[in-house]
Amino acid sequence: QVQLVESGGGLVQPGGSLRLSCAASGFSMGYYAIGWFRQAPGMERDGVSCISSSDGSTYYADAVKGRFSISRDNAKNTVYLQMNSLKPEDTAVYYCAADWSCDGVQANTAYVMNYWGNGTLVTVSS
């Protein structure tokens, strides 16, 4: 069965760092673009970052650019999201998702993504 599982969330102080992982099973992650979305209470699910399957190009939302970094390890069937200089407004449930391209992440059309994980909670608070 196709499955995506996020891990690495938790409680961190403002200015701290977390590294999220998205592990795939049941399909080869290397053929897909992998994106990260986040959803805060009462808010929409917004695209955060994405890495393509072809040339490895990356996308970052303005709110996280310069602080977050996405990478992939196809041999491990895993994508990572390194989050630095975290702010309270980064608090959200973070989801990874797979699709043929990063279009759904950049356009905030989450419904087009083919595969989803169940999310991991990131809380940034002192």
C-alpha cells in the first residue's frame, strides 16, 4: 500500500530548529515531486516548500524562504525539511505530499496532490 509518514515534529523555542522527515513506502519517491504543506488552527492548508523529481529544483513560500531548506535522499525514499530560526507563526501541523510536479504546492491547490501523510505537529513557543 502507498504510504507517506512524517516525523520530527515537536515543541521548540523561538529561534530554534527542527528537522522533519517524510518517508515513503509502496512507491518510489524518486519519480515524484515532494511538497510540504502546513495548516494552523482555523487556517487554510498552505504550501511551504517543494522539491522536484527531475532537476531537483526547489520552491519556498515567502514566509519561510531563507529559514527552511528541503532536500531528498532517493536511496532512503525520504525527503527532509530543515527548519531554522523558527517563529511562533510557524506553529502548525506539517504534511508531506507527493505529485508529478510542484504546481500544487506553488499554487496552494493542495487537492491536486496524489499522496498524503497524516501530518506531524510543530509548536514554536517559549
